[in-house]
Amino acid sequence: MAADIVLAGISHKTAPIEIRERLAFGAAELPRALAALRERFGGGVVLSTCNRTEIYVAGRDGAVRGADLLAFLEEAKGVPVFEHADRFYIHHEAEAVRHLCRVAAGIDSMVLGEAQILGQVREAFLAAHRHGALDRTLSRLFHTAVAAGKRARNQTGIARYAVSVSSAGVSLARQVLGDLASSTVLVVSAGEAGKLAARALAGSGVSRVLVTNRSYARAVQVAEDLGGEPVRFQRLAWAMAQADMVITATGADHYLFSPAFVAEAMGSRGDRPLLLIDLAVPRDVDPAVRDLPGVRLFDIDDLQAVSEANLREREREARKAEAIVQEEADRFLGWWRAQAAVPTIAALRGRAEAVRRAELAKTFRRMPDLTEEQRQRIDALTAAIVKKLLHNPIALLKGAEADSPYVDAVRTLFRLDDEPPRDGP
């Protein structure tokens, strides 16, 4: 029987950041989570990004339910998941396959067609592989999703019209500050999201880019790459006083910017306003900072509005990407459904071959004067007849749904669970 594919997830479409950030898995948490999935379900994949946390498992014979994955999340994160059960989506089999392919293609993203998600899907797959949490079904599924994502980007314009979360923050900065040519930006963290934001800002013509990170060596490395200036993390308040905007995207599990800290930094800025763009999940900036005079704070959910630009073009390209997603999903589902019939197909072929060889043995004993050439011709003839007779039943089995009654029917009709015939007198 093919494995049952089960997905439980939460995303920007179903829950606000206040809930999502409590369920996000940091890099340090993944090994333990994947080990727990392996122990409890035999394997699994965790896809955790700024906008979603999803758990994929391939169980057997209905042994894994969506509620089991929610219970896993509750234990792994120490969050009362079932109090927010209405925020989660549970998908099985074909729905789960299509969902993951849409995610990889950027169709399900907050910013339609954003480029980062394909790499995040690939990294989730690689992390599960590194920690021994992949089985054959999940490996094939994630290979399919990555292929769908690549094709969507190469064969449609969905990426051409897309805006990544990081560059959407840059667009938001332009809306608030106007021309960025005389602006100074401070990037807190040199992780992937922070680096992408810094690169986008450097390309937008800002006059100065400051980069800080808890690891000063990392800040130096990224600053050199961008033509910016590294700043020691201990001088964060000073750097904020220099900046017109701050983009923060760390992996911290607590607020880095409290109202008191930001208020202190504002005290040395005079009347200059400060724009804070928080790309982190969990958030880096306490939401209460919004109440400070002269401060504009936007978190990742606020970027939704930015994605409205060029929406018509992106949606047109997304329809082309949907066709690619469906094609890749159908290809996977054809393979997956066939897995349920593989043992039966093998048994059917084995039974037919056993019958053929038994009857050939009887015939050859009754016709001892046959030459070796004649024996070979009869052997080839009977093999061709069996192959033609089995062609339609096997084709039907390969194309059947995972829960099709054909498998049981074939096993019964051909008595595949009985002892096979043996050569005999």
C-alpha cells in the first residue's frame, strides 16, 4: 500500500503573526523536531518560514491523522495548538501534493511569486535528509515540488513581476520616505532575509548602509559585499541614531527593540522620524513601539499591501504557473498511486510466470524430441501471450486510485495469496 501523505500547517492566510511566530522553528530547533518526527511517524519534513509552518508526514493505512500532527506541534513548541485549531489547514494525499507544489512555485506566498520560498522548500527537504527523516515518498514529493517551482520561474513571468518580502520592504520605505538617495539604512542581522534586504537597498541608491550582527565578523563580511559599513552590535543605539530606516530580520526568540530602547535612541535624533521594518518571525520589535512619536513600524504582515503592485500581471502569470503545478502534481500522483499496486503487479506477474513455466515443463516432458530451437520458440511464444494477457490488468492497476478496489479484486480473481503452482508431473 502506498504511504498516506498528510500535511498540517498554518500560514499568513489563516493566522496573524502573533500566532505564527510562536510556531516557527529556528535552525537550532530543527534537529530535535526532525528526530521526533522520525521516532513518532517514521519521518517527516518541517517547512518553517516567515509566513508559514507546515509539517509533512507519509504514514501508512490511515495511521497518521491531522490531529496527530497538531499534537506534535503542541509538544514541540509548547503552544496550546488546539486552542487555535481553526487556524490550521489539514490536507491529505492529492490536496497535500498540490499545496506543496503551489508553495514552491510562489503561488501561495504573501507576495505572489516571491523568490525566496523555493530555496526554503529545498532547504526543508535537505534538512530532513541530513537528519534521516526522509522516506521514499517524501523524497519524491519534495523533488516534485522543487521541479514545479523551477519550471514556474523558468517558463512563466511569475518571478519577473514578483516582489520578494525583502524588496517589498524597500518599496514600503520609498512610500514612507520618498527618495532614498540621501537616506541611511541600518540592517540588523546578516541572515538571508537581512542580506537580501540590504542588497535591494544598496541597489536602490541609498547613500549609506550600516550592517550589524551579534557576530561582528559576519557583519564585516556582509558589509564588504554590499559596500556598506559594519557596526558592532553593542553600538546598536548609536547606529539607530544615524539611520533613517532600520530593517531587522534576526532569528532571536525575544524582542530586540523594546519601547524604552527605541525611545532612548530617538532622543538623540532630534526631530528626524525613524522607519522600522521588522521582517523577523518571531518579531524583533515590540509592537508597542508603534505608539512612540516619530516612529513608523511595519511588520511582515504589513507588507501584504505592497504586493498589490503589478497584481494583474502576476496573476496572469500565476495562472500559467498553476497549469505547471497541476502537471507536476499529476505526475507525482501517478507514481504515488502506482505504489499501492506494485506488490500486486509483481505478484500477478510472478503467478503468471509460474503457471507458464509449469505448463511449459509438462509440455516439454511430453515432447522430448523437440530441438533446443523449437523449445526456445515455444518459450518465447508463451511469454508473449502472457504479456499481452496481463497488459490491460496491469495498466488498470497502475492508473487506479490509491484506495481502488481493483487491487483486492485482482488478488482475489488470480488467487495471488494462494500457494503458487510448481513444476511437477
